[in-house]
Amino acid sequence: MAEMTAGRFTLQQGSDRNFFLIILCAIWGGVIAGFVPDSLDHFTGQHVAYAWIVHVHAVSYVAWLALLTTQMSLIRSDRVALHMRLGVLALVMIPWMTIIGPWTFLVMGNLEYGTPDGDAPFLILPVLSVVTFAIIAGAGLALRANAAAHKRLMLIATIVLSDAGFSRWIGPYLGPFMGKVFGRGFVSFFVPHFIGACLLMGAILVHDLVSRRRVQPAVAAAVALAVSLQVVTTIVYHLPAWQPIAVRLLGH
């Protein structure tokens, strides 16, 4: 495949086609592996029953992944005009995704408060996660004329949202091990919750470095922002002053 360049950053390389498809499949795999067993576990009666908003949340997130998948498929089949028309949906979905995530946790966090599933300080994760998503996805839309940046930013924004899926199946295995080695602290929270997203974002950076010898500036900034807010999330989660604030926000 012939290279396409824009300035110094090569827009398209032969390896891109399969690489970004693999990243998309990894996102789907992480979400399915995390949420399907978790959802089935809730039907055992050992956990607080899902509120209606959980189902709205699930449909919304699957719809976003479906939109991303459709958009990538249209580009792969050179149907750029339809891709651009369908992209208008993102203008509605990005604000909605930013609302539904924290809203769902507020409802479920309130119901789970005082039970073994309750974890009020965890509220900081869905809040900062959707803030990160909105900033990066918004930047992706703003840079839609730059195909290389647009594609990567929309993927990274979605990877940020996929944290919840990855942590649900990585956490039960990695969390206890990290706890034994590092104790209950920064590392034991950060790694199980964010390692999946960090690996996928890191793979995008490595791919560009290997294929182009450079990283797209907007993409580097997006990854730096995502990791920085993951660090902030972990720090705030462990702050003693945050717990009473989170509890109050949950309505207790």
C-alpha cells in the first residue's frame, strides 16, 4: 500500500489496516470478558439487583462501540462520505456518554452503600473517566480533517471507557497479587484498574514509533492526559478527605 503523508506524519501505512482492527477487537474483547460474567453474577442473588439505569448504561456503551466499529468498517471499505454523515451521531452520543456513566454509579452506589459491594470513593473513577473520554473524543471530532489524529483519538477515547471492562476480569486475578506484594495503596489500585487501557494506548504509540519513527502530537497529548487523570483518580481514591465527600454525593 502506498504511503500517504501529511506534513511529517505518515497518514497511512500498510500495517495500519490490521493493527487498528486488532485494537478494536481487543476493546470489544475486554468489554465482553469483563461485563458478561459480571452481569451473569448479578443474577445469582448475591449482589444488589441492577437498577434500570444499568441497562440504559449498557445499551449506551454498546451503541458507542457499535458506532465506532461501523465507522471503522466504512473507512476500510472506502465509504468516506457515509462515514462523515454518520459521524454526526457522535455529537449527541459524546455528551450522553459523559452523563450516563457517573449517573449510573450514583444510582448503584446509593443502592450498594453499606453492603459488601459498596465503595463510595470509587465514584471518582467514572467521573474522571468520562471527563477524559469527553476531552479526547471532542478533540478527535475537532481534528476530523486530520485522518491520522482523528482515528487514533477516537480509539483512545474508547479505550479510556473500556477500563471498566478490563478491570472487571483483570482485577480479580491481578488485584490480590498486587495487594500481597505492594499492600493496599497506589500500585494495587492503579494496575488492576488501568493496565488494560495503558497497554492498548501504549501499543498505539509503539506502532507509530515503529512504523513512522514518530508519534502524532495530538495522540501523544491524549495518552499523557489519560494516564495523568488515571494517576489523579488513584490518588483521590485514597485520600481520607474524599470518602465523606463521596458518601454525601451518594446521598448518605
